[in-house]
Amino acid sequence: MFPLGIVPYIVGGILIGIGVGHIYITTGLHATQSSFFSTILSYVSKRPYFQQKQYLESRGWRLTFAIGVILGAFIYAITISPDGLFWTTVQWWRLAIGGFLVGFGTRLSKGCTSGHGISGLASLSTTSLYAVITFLAVGIATALIIQALGVIP
Amino acid sequence: MNIRHLFVFTGGLLFGFGLAYGGMAQQEIVLSFLQLTDLGLLLLLGASAFVTALTINLVPKILKGPLLGGEFKKRTRTLNKRTIIGAAIFGVGWGISGQCPGSAWASLGVGNLPVLIGIATMALGAYIMGRFFT
């Protein structure tokens, strides 16, 4: 059930929670992830949906947040990571098609593993609970079907 | 860079370090979870949601407002069909690719550059949603 042990998962989760809490205590912001795409699109699209006040107001800190996440992972890779830098072997078409559905679905649902999963569950939102159950169940079913079809990796 | 952004940035560092430490920057580990061979990511989700829950539910009882000013607001979402259909579409994409928005940034950080493909199509997917489905 836990071939890689449980410590990295629990420590990683605690660090993520401290990061989200640290931002909430200091700024009151909910540090979630998928809204990044809608806010950044406000720089390039004049459509009213992307020019909403909430997106224009938050695009600056969301960009800063994303840069922090990238650098935080980089610091892990060059310090305590047993694997060092990493390069996935998952095929490019899976990344491309999957990415598209992730971008579309998370924005339709207004949340992802971070927004619904961490911040949503933490704020005891039943809406987010239903979303989490849905994407977990569908994600597991999809991954098992792809595996059964012999697509590796 | 104003002081609020500095704290957002350091919170991002912790978030990214934790994602990478917990295996989320490796699509192989995410897929092994979704294929039910390694359930560790449930622990990561539980631990992160638990620590966040302690913060956002208890801190507003102690502090009047955020340390840098403003007010504590609840994150509100209304349940409707889009919430569930969107989550299902996300689930399909997650199961195909092992990517999600936050872990994609962490992937870049560990040098996992093929995920740039996924980030580009995530932006496209978010654009198509905002352009045609609102």
C-alpha cells in the first residue's frame, strides 16, 4: 500500500499546509492553484470573463506564488532529493491531452486538487467534498482503464 | 515587490518544496496512486488539508485580521452541475497524465520539462472554458 514509505507524503503534506497557512495568516489570501490560469489569461485576453475584477486584482500575487512553487521544488531537487533532477517518461500525448482536460475541468469546477482538495476541505465545504470525491473516483477509473489498455508509461 | 508578495512567495516556496518532497512532481508517482499501487498521496492530501484546516479555522478566532492588513474571508463555492462535471473532466485529465495545476509548477522546479507541454495545454483548456462556456 505504501511502497515508498509514508514519511515523504506526510512531511510533504505538512509543509504544503504550513505554506498555505503562512499566506493566509499574513495576507488573508487562499493560496490555491488552478485560478492561476484564468488570472494570467487576463493579460492576453480582453474577453469580459478574463477581465473580471477578481482576476485583475489577483494576477500579481498568483504569478509570484507560482514562481515560489517552482523555486521551492527546485530547492528540494538540489538539496535533499534522492533523485536529483527528474524527467518524466510519461508520453507527450498523455501530457498534452491530459493537460487540456485539467485546464478546462478545473476552471469549470472552480477548483483543483489544491483549491477543492486542500483549501476547500480545510474550510469544511461540502461543495469541495463532492468535487474531491468526483475527481478522485474519475481519476482512479481513468488511470486504471489506461493501464488496462496497455499504455505504459 | 511589496511585503505581501514576499509572504506569498515564501509560502509558495514551502508549497513547492512540499509538493516535490511528497512526489507530486513525478507523474509516475501520481499515476501509481491513481492505479492504487501506492496510496501515499492520500496521506499528503490529508496532512495538508488538516494543517490548513487548523490554520484557517482557528487563527481568525485569535487574530482580528491578517497580520499585513485586510480581513479574513471564507473561501466560498456554490455546488452546481459545473462543479461536478468540471471535477469529472479534471479527473479524466488527471488519470491520463498524472498532472494537476500546482504539481505542474513543482514539476518545472525539479527539471521535469516535458510538463511544459501540459502547462501549455492547461492554459489552452482554461482559455476555451472561459471563452466558450461562460
